Amino acid sequence: MATLTPEEFSARINRLIRTGGMMRVLAQVATETALTMDREAKMRTTGGNPLHVRTGKLRQSIKIKTEARANSVTAEVQAGGRRAYYARFHEFGEGRMPRRPFLAPAREVAISKLDQTLIDRTRAALRTVGIGA
């Protein structure tokens, strides 16, 4: 097993950051989390789980968007729009219509997997600069 001095360790971490390796990790994790939420939300709008399908417009309206900038990464999952304006009624309830959320539970599933995904991707990135086994 090789031993790194604090200076060597710091230099390797700095190289990972300088070359954009950590930003790529964050972008990968954001994309994977958004895809998980997308998949879960679409599953919840299919076949009475909790919503029944009439036209499929709600399921088709679920979209993801990820963006990596110089010092930040964002991931968004949206549903609704002009063709499926009723998405908010299902998610939050409206008048006598009960809440039948599909995005919030999908978010919870995605968040529950976030920590492990971040750990796995970070470990892989650290290995590229000679840290870890």
C-alpha cells in the first residue's frame, strides 16, 4: 500500500479539481438523480399507480434538464405545461379532487439514492488521480 504525504494528497485533489474531474462527477450525479426521478414519476403516472392513463399526455410532459456551469450544477424535473396543465391538480389536489402526487414521491426515491451515487462517482474520480484502491 502506498502512502501519500499531505502535500501529495493535496496536489492530487487539486489536479482533480483543476482538470474538471469533480465537476464531471457532480454533473453525472445530477443527471443520474434526475433520470431516477423521471423514471419514478413516469411509473407513477401509469396504470393507476396512483394515476390512470387516458391520453398519456401527463407522462409525456415529464421532462428533465441538467446544466453544468463553471461552478454549479443544476438538475430539474418538470411536468405539465400547456398540454398537461392538470399536472398541478394531481400533485397538490384542487377543490374536491384529492392529492395524487407523482413528482414528490419520485423525488424522495431519487434523493434516497443520491448519497450512494455521489460516493460511488467520487471514489471512481479519486482513483483516476491515484487516491484509493
